[in-house]
Amino acid sequence: MERKIFLFALFLWAGCFSLNAARVDTLMVKSPSMKNSVKVVFILPDKALGDKAQSCPVVYLLHGYGGNAKSWIELKPELPAIADAKGWIFVCPDGKNSWYWDSPLHADFRYETFVSSELVDYTDGHYATKADRRFRAISGLSMGGHGALWLSIRHKDTFGAAGSMSGGVDIRPFPDNWNMKDQLGEYADNKEVWDNHTVMTQLDKIANGELALLIDCGEDDFFLNVNQELHKQLLQRKIDHDFITRPGGHTSEYWNNSIDYHLLFFEKFFAKSN
């Protein structure tokens, strides 16, 4: 009899646990600008679900070159538990190898429009979000680090905070890498286009205090120099930001650790508006 009672109690405990856990939705979200649909992973805390859903801050996470919508949850399997603990929604779109631009060459690559407008509208329209830039942050790794800064600087009315992990924040030293010329054309023939599609040339679009910015990069990363130059340019423009370098390279181990710093940074940002 005692064993049956124990098993019943265990069953009830397991049931309660399953009802209080983050949900992961993998959906195809329509992009009117691209006349296509994009795969997106949504990680939803328990508090954002059900009839008594409470509105939550949202963090958009962008993958790197060669990645996809599932890259972040594979890199950081704890994200659902973190979503529950913090009461945040994580949104992870498949950005292909777009560098999160609206390509001047290809009408079917409008990832700036998709992430900064269409996806934000979809998320706010379908989930319990705090639909305000004060509760909307974006970060990413490598290509996604570039994308997070590119989108936030150009759409500071949408995003209030942004982070870059090992970001390719100046693309011009790498004209033959990562399929960038597929979207922009050959660098030698399209220097003005390349100049206009790199984070480093977008800094005149922000003033001090308009964005909460965190930039970090490993000491052994091939993007370290361009990140240090970005830090220098921001200092010269007197734009407040956090800049971190730590031991490490362009690796999943670095990003698995790095994301914790970004989430702490965003937590402090969100707390200012609560």
C-alpha cells in the first residue's frame, strides 16, 4: 500500500513538473518581403503560456555562418530552463548565410526586414510579450554578432539592447570569406556597397544612451582586431558600452560561456524599466 501511495505521489509530482516547464515551438513564419517562410525556434517560459499568461521580455538570438534556427538551443541546451527562471521568451530565427542584410542583389534575401519587423510583429502578435523596445534585446555570435549590432543600430526604435559575441563587426578585411560577396557582389567592384553594409560605418546612426551595447570577443579570435577597433570607435564617439575580451577562440565553448554574460547584461537592462 505504501508503495502505491509513493508511486501516486511521484506521478503527481512529475505531472506538476511537466505543467511548469518552458515550451519550445519550431514554426515556419511567413515573410511577406521575401514571399517565403522562415524557420524560427521560440522558447517560451511557463509564465507566458496558458490562460493566465503574463507578458515577458524577449531576447532574439542570431546564429553564425553555417548555422540555423536550432543552433542556439543546441549550443546552449539550458535555454528552456533559463527562459523559465527569468521569465523571458527567446526567439531564434534561421538567417541562412544572409549576414542579416537586405541583399542589394537578391530579392529573396530580406533578413533585415524579416528579423527587425516581420518577426518582431509575429512574436508580439502570437505570444505574451512586453511589446516595447525597453523589453526587447538582440544578440548573436559571429555572423549573428554582426547581425545583432547591424539590426539594433539601424532599428533602435525596435531594440533597446544588443550584444555581439565574436562578431564580424567589420566585413571589409574578409572580402572572400563566408559567402558575403554572394549578397553584396565582389568587393573590388562594389566597395561602396561593402562600406554601407558593415557595422563599423553605422555608428553615426546612434547617440550615447540610445542603445545598451555589449561587445565581447576571445583573445584568440580572428575577429579580435575588428572588435577592438569597434571599441575604439565607440570610445571616440563617447558612446557608452561594455567591452569584454576573455581567453578563447571562435568556438562553441566560448559562446556557451559568453551567452551568460549577455543574459546578465540584458537582465540589468530590463530591470531598469520594471
